[in-house]
Amino acid sequence: MSADDQGLSLADDLALRGDDELVGLLTARPDLASPPPAGTGVLASRALSAASSALAGESLDLLSVAVLEQTIELGTAGSGRIPAPTSVTAIVKALSGRADERDIVDRIRLLHDRALIWGPDDSLETGAHAPAALPWRAHHLTGPLAERDADDIRTDIDGLGERERGLIETLSRGPALGRSRDAAVDADPEQPVPRLIAAGLLARVDDQTVELPPMIGQLLRGEPPLRADDLRAPALHDSSARRRFSAAAIDDAAGGEALELIRHATTVLRTLGATPASVLRSGALGVRELRRLAKVTGLDQRRVAFITELLAFLRLIDAGFPDPPPPSDTGELAFAPTPGADTWLHQAPERQWIALVEAWLEMPRRAWQVGEPDRDGNAYAALSGELHDAYAPIQRQVILEMLNDAGPAIPVDTDALVASLHWHHPRHIRRYSRRVVDETVREARELGIVAHGALTRVGRAAITGTDDEGHESTVLSAMRSALPEPIDHFLTQADLTLTVPGPMTPELAEQVELVADLESGGAASVYRVSEESVRRALDAGRSSSELLTMFTAHSRTPVPQSLTYLIEDVARKHGQLRVGVAAAFIRCEDPTTLAAVLRSPAAEHLALRALAPTVAVSQADVRDVLEQLRAAGFAPAGEDSSGTLVDLRERGSRVTVARQRRQPQARRSVPSPDQLVSVVSRMRSHDRAASARPASSATSTAPVRAAGGGESATALIQLALRVNRRLRVDYVDAHGSASRHVVTPRTLGAGQLVAVDAGTDEEQRFSLHRITSVELLEG
């Protein structure tokens, strides 16, 4: 920016910038590149619009906002209405002491690069719509609170009267803008609004509009306030504080949280499979059913809501008609697992973990709001459409990226995180309230993305490089490192419990869960072996010798005699009766046992009929026969037509997925660097064409302009070829995009003009039928 360029418009300023500078502008403000602007004049017009200026303001931090405010303030100080130039020196002087000079100059350069200000250093200008880039209507960083700290402001707030205090508290809870007849300069100074304006606790926008300064609202809401007196970026952590946990300890904690979440999600899936939850008319999961799930699973109600939201987003549970119908089936829609749940349940822990993490990062919903009152005072229901918020995934990404900025294993407390978010994103102060940040970090902690106040290795991998081909493998690698190494042993106790000091291998977990029931989970799980659990394993086809061999092979402590006796005793009674399909048949090698069955109350209920001393049949279902005989004190086992034992355990109900999993909303596409270079090249070409001087018809009897790509245009091109003259060509490409070029023709044939661009010396081809006009230029 040299002093020789004073008095330039933004269009002139952009025309003088280099191609790399224009590519940088379009990269920072991609809305300006779509559709491709026809020249720098059109680009400047777009950049000056209120809508584009507001979009540009989305990415400004607090110091950038202060610099822009100060530029506008200094530029309008004289007339109060018409923008006037200011200088870098004046801006630095005005903000001196509140920020470092280098940072101020860097922000001036940034605003210049983004075309929010332009001109030489001693004559900076802004557009009429530059205030649209600010996060607020009034100038709060250059106003009465600019030199005051939070303690002074808090003292003034505490000294307010009841009416004044009530007014600003109302504005702090809702929109910061308010309408009042007392906002005018000549209003009664004894009224609450003029008194607040005079005290600097309320800003006048116009004669009928006032605005609450953001730092006042933050103080009233109990949040760390923006500091107008110090515009430096707040620290995310205390540099003098020592790390409380190593990176390895943080990752270990993340792995433990992940295993616990996976176990709880598995419990919720199995509970819904056994007893599906009814669906409200609104399609949500009611509070009553949520409480029932919490009671059955032994989990906190908030935890169950979080898990059901994740599982529903993954389409591992859905609303439908359960198949097979549960015992309590009402014939109505219910929430139950889908067939996809079986796939997830049998995946490796890191695969289960990554599915839950990706679901949370993409999910446009706020699970933490379940149970909170809505505007009408009714509690938000889980899986309710009212919880949908398209901004939620962006919010999570921004919060996690801010934690990532603190560095590995650096804990960040909530106040520091909120203050940093507000400084970097002043336009979105309300979106990053303390409550939102707290709940987001809590959910991230439950997912193993955050631990001990710091982003884990898994969290860093999950939020970075999401467009890379190897992103998933990087995240999975981080998860495998964080998860404890699976073990293949347990400790058998005399009280028939098994203590498992860590996650089991899939093979061992399947065997242990078959023969024992989980009693308490966690880093070290405890399972209990009972007569019923042993019978369950025998029903699944295991023999007593196989069970004893499994305990002997995997127990690090001697197998107690009481466990051996229990297994052998249950096995001795088990399977004397065999139940098959007739509808059902009962087969027994011991006629005495079958005779006892025929004399039992179960025989009448099942309508048993003896076919032989060792065989009887029933019209009841096989499962009913097994249940009735067990209730009568017998120990039957199921078999197929070949006499092989079959596993008849309940698998739970499933529902058909009625809807496909929602795909995350595509973010606004950002043009690639090559595309932006092409856009800039076309703008340059259009500028050259616009400034080129057409040939004068007085100097030649030949035509100097022809419309379309017909015979007259062809004749004009041939003339240019003969006399070696340049042409201005208006062209529409195959996508319908119009452009203008200054070219020197080289050849004409086969329906195409081959010419060299006057600015880049690159050869270009133009189809004659797409040329809209041709004009002969001077020399």
C-alpha cells in the first residue's frame, strides 16, 4: 500500500493487487467467487455489500473487531455520517496500551487483505456497509467501557436501582437489542434508559434503539467478560502451572471411559431388545420409558438419554414393529435394536468406539437438553425432533479445536475455555455460553475425546485431517493405543465370582458371559457363576468337561471345589429330557423321569401325550415346553432333528430400519486453489477486455464489431488474422458462464478460433457457435 495510490476506490485497489493477493481474498471470502465475478469492478461491488461484509465478519477475532471499529470511528469522526480516510498510525495510537502494536498492524493487514478496508497506510478507507462485519450494532470496544475493567463495571451494576437492573437483566437473557422511546438524545434524563446510557451500561444505536454491551450481559450471566480495556488474547492455561497428568495417563483415562460407554451402550441395546420402549405420538422416547430404561440398566437417566441419542443416530435402534414380538407387545410402534446392532455388538472395541465418536461429531442434536423444560414448560423428550440443531456439530468442532490449541496434556478449565472462545468468536458469544461449553466437554469426556480437562490423542486425531484418506486409520490407531490390552485370564474366587482385571479378549468374553452374569463393571469387572448361568451354558451346547477346562485354562487362581461341584451337579441333571419339534417332542433315556414329567402339573398345561416309555409329544411351542418343565423342577435341554443340542436363548426383538442414517449436512463448498486461480485469470481477462480501445470505423471500411458467431464474425476474425490485430471476444462456455477476452488470433478452422490471450500468452480455443460478439481492437 503506497502513498501514490491515495483516493483509490476498492475496485481500483483490487485491480492493482497481484494475482496471489486476489486468490487469498477469494480463499478468505469464498462467497465472492461464486458465481465467478466479471472483473475486479464486480468483485469490489460484491465485497462492499452488507451480506458479504457480514459473512466476512464471522471469522474476525476481538482485536480485529476493535481495529475495524476504530477505523470506522476515526473515519466518521468528522462528519459523523460520510466515511473518511484514516491512517495506520492513527489506529495504532487509538488502541495503544490495549494491544501490542505488531498485533494491531497485523489485524490492519488482515482487514485490508479481506477487502474490509483498503487504500495506502496514510489513507485507509471503509465501505458504507463495513459495520455489517461487526458482531454488534454499537461500537462497544471504542465506547465508554473501552478503558474500564470488569471490577469497575461490576461495581456500577451492583449500584443500579431496581428498574435499571431489571431492564439490563432482561436484555442479558434475550436479544441484546431493545426498542425504547427514551433512547433519543433529548429524552428525560431521569428515566432508566437515559441513566443507563449515561453510565455507559447501555449503548444508543439510534433514537429508538439501544443495545446491551456484551461484557455487561456476560457479567449478568456469570460468564467471564470480554475485556475492552485489554484486547490481547486470553491465555487458555496458566503457563506457570505444572501438568497434573502425563499424556499417557490422559489417554489411559480416555480408553477406560470408552470401554465403559461401549459396555453401557451394549446394555441399553440388550435391554431394548428384551423390552422395547413405546413411542410417543410425536415419535420421541417418553420420560417414563427413559426412567424405566435407567432403572433396568442401573444407569443414570442422563447417561441413558445420551446413549439412546447416539444409537438412534447410528440407526442401531429405531422405531418399528418388534420381531419377534416381546411378551408385553401391544401391537404398536416401539423403539428396539435394528439388525445393524448385531453387527456393531460383534465388532472390535475400537470399531465400536469410532462409530460412537463419529456419530457425536456429526449429530445435529443436543442430547444434554433431554429432560430440560422447553418454552412451554414441558420437558424435552429423548429422540424428539425439538432437539435438532444444525449448528451443534460446528459448535463441538470449534470447542474441541480450541482445546487442541492448548497443546497435548494441557488441562483447560471452563472459564478459560469460554473466555478464549468469546475472544476468537465475538459474533457467537451467545452460542458459546458456559452451559453449552460445560455440557459439550462433559459429553466429550464420556466419549474419551477429553480427559482430565485436556484433549486426548483420540480427540486430536478425530478433529484433524477429516478430509484425508487415512483419517479413519489414524483415529483407529490412536484408539487401539488408548484401549487397555485385552487379557485372556481371570481370578476365580471361592464365592463363585470371577474377577476380570481388564478388558477380555473377544473369545474369552464370549465364554465368560455365557457361563457367568456380570455383577459389577468397570476397569475390573466381577462376574458371578450360578446354577442358572451354568444351565445357560449347557443349553448352548457346552459340556461340563468343556466348562471345567475353560476355567482351568484361564483362571490365574486355583478353581475352587465349590465351582467344580456346581458345574458337575447341574450337568448331571441337565439334558436327561430332550425337547424337539413335533410341535414339540420330549425324549428321555430314563422312563422313570419321563413318567414323573407326565404326572407333573406341567403335563396337563402342555397337553403331553406319551408315545413310548421314553417319548412324549406336545402341541406347545418348544420354548414354552422348556419353560414349563424348568418351572416344574426339571432340567430339559433343546435338541434338533439330529439329536444335537441347540441354543434356544432369546436373541431379543429387532425392528426393520425404516429410514436411512442421516448424512451430515455438507458444509458450504470452498473452491480449490486451482479454481480460484482460474477465477482470477478470468477477471484479469475481463478487465483487459474492458479497458481495451476498439478500432475506429473512420480509419477502415471494414466492420469493427460483429454479433454472434456467424459469417460476419468469421469475416472479422479473418481480417484480424490478415492484419495481425487483436480482438475482444465475448464468450459463453458449456456451463453457461459468460466471459470476455482480449486475444490475438492464430488460426481459424473446424468451427474453432485458436488465439493467444493478451495477458498470459496462453493459447485458448473458442468454439465459434459459443462466441456472442467479436470486436476489432486498435493495434
